[in-house]
Amino acid sequence: MTAVAVLGAGSWGTALANHLAGAGADVVIWSHDPEVARAINSLHQNPLYLPGAHLAPSLRATASAADAVRGRPVIVSVSPSQTVRSVLAPLADAAQPDAVVIGASKGIETSSLKRMSEVCAEALPNRPYVILSGPSFAEEVVEKQPTAVVAASASAAAATLAQQLFSTSTFRVYTSGDVTGTELAGSFKNVIAIAAGMLDGLGLGNNPRAALITRGLAEITRLGAAMGADPRTFAGLAGVGDLVLTTCGTLSRNRALGVALGTGQTLAEFSATNRSVVEGVYTARVAMQLSVSTGVEMPIAAKVAECLFDGKPPRQAIAELMERTPKPEQWT
């Protein structure tokens, strides 16, 4: 029985912890909120982030991250991307020196423009790292709906460990060696999902959604190739698979923000009534910086950023995209 620490008791962290516990692992989940930890232990529920879901009785929770990781050979990091460093860095002494770190946070650290693998390498150095990513809503994983994801790592052994740990009859895991591509795909699809929500908020149909997904994928692929990723990754589960899910799925928080913007709400108004972190907001800021540093044009991400931070009306942003200078279709 593998002993696993899951750091982060939001919806995705809770879903992964519950999945692993149901698969037979010895799982402790850390929550920064003691009330959430108590609810998981006493009620086998997380009413704050996964209301109505019944969790595995064997799943245990703690409000101490150090206690969670101590003596456990696998650490699953599922905190919001902007807090991953602050959560992991204090655990360098408590965590096993050879612990495998499996990252399930999708985002880029805005202060450093570093991917989660780079953040983890600095916070918990000299430990194998795996990124777990792909089309996977927490609510559907808890319901045991068939799901397929990717475990990517520079270490084939670490990727295989993650594959074996998470694989069940309802959760299929593929392995990959492209950490960069897998992380970039999982991060930047959130920006395109915000744009997709804007289309829905404006009452637009299938033609614009199909165009957005296709050109959004091209945009993400161009950036990935410029940053050393394998372009083939973006045609797989971590790329087009996750992109389709988050742009079309009604459970997507990023899409929900876009819908709100399309109906006239501001980012501040949406944030005031929604507890969960919307990673695409941070990634939209990062996209503009990486676009400049790599020389990769990212017109959709640029318009999303203008709608989020400059108050540009979504309908105007769409018109500006459609009226750009004509050019040939290209992927890289």
C-alpha cells in the first residue's frame, strides 16, 4: 500500500485524494482550512469544494502540511499555482529526500514566469517530478466517469510510478517525457476557455466556438514549440483533449468567468461571488509576457487579457480578432 500525501483540499485535490484512497493507497490530504479537514474526517465530505460528494472512509485529512508529507514517498501537489512555492518550500526538511512529487496544478508562477516543475525543483530540490494533466473535471472523477490523463516526467521511472498509482478501471493514465509541453498546454487552455465562455455569454453559436478552439490550439502550440516543447503533445490529451473539455464543459470555472464577462460582469464582480481560483486569470497575464519574450504572437490571449484587465467589451474584442490582417493558416 503506497503512502501518499495530497497537498490541497480544493475540488481537484479532494477528487484525486479520494480516487487514490479508493484505489487502495494510504492517503492523507492537507487542507489550509481546519474546518475542511474536520469535515473530511468526521463526515467524509468536503462541503466547501465538492458538495454532495461522498468520500472514501479511509481518506484522512490534516491541517498540518508537514505532518501530511512526513514519511510518505509520494507527494501530490494540488495547491493553486500561485501558492505552490509557499506551500512546498517549508516542507523541504519534513519531506523524504527521495519522495516523488506529482504536480496537478495547472498554471505559471506570475512572479517568475516559471512552470510548476521549475517551482517544485526549487522548493523541494533533487526529487523526481511528474506533471499529471489532461481533460478531467473533479466532479466527474469523483463520480467514476471514464477519464484519461497524462503523466509526464523527465524520469521514465517516476512517470511509470504515477501511471501505476493512479490507474484504475475508470482512470486511464498515459506517460510522456514532454514536461514542458504538458505543463504549457494545461496552463494556457484556461485562457482560451475564458474566451469560449465569452462567446457563450454573448449568445454566439458553434461556428465561432470551433474557430476559437482551433486557432487557440494553434496559438498554444506556437508558444510551446518556441519554449522547447514537442508540438505533438498539443494534439494529445494534455493539449486538444483538455482544451475541448474546458472550452465546452459547463463545469469549467474558466469558461464560467468568460460567460460572466460576456453577459456584462467585470472580473471584480465575478470574483466577489466565486470562491474557487480561476487559473486562467493569472495565465492571461503571463501570456502577454511570454509572447513578448519569445516573439510568439498570441492574439486570442491578448484580447482575453484586454477584456479581463482593461475593460474591453468582449464583442469588440471578437470584432478586432476577425478584422486582423489576412494570413495563411499555420501551426508553428
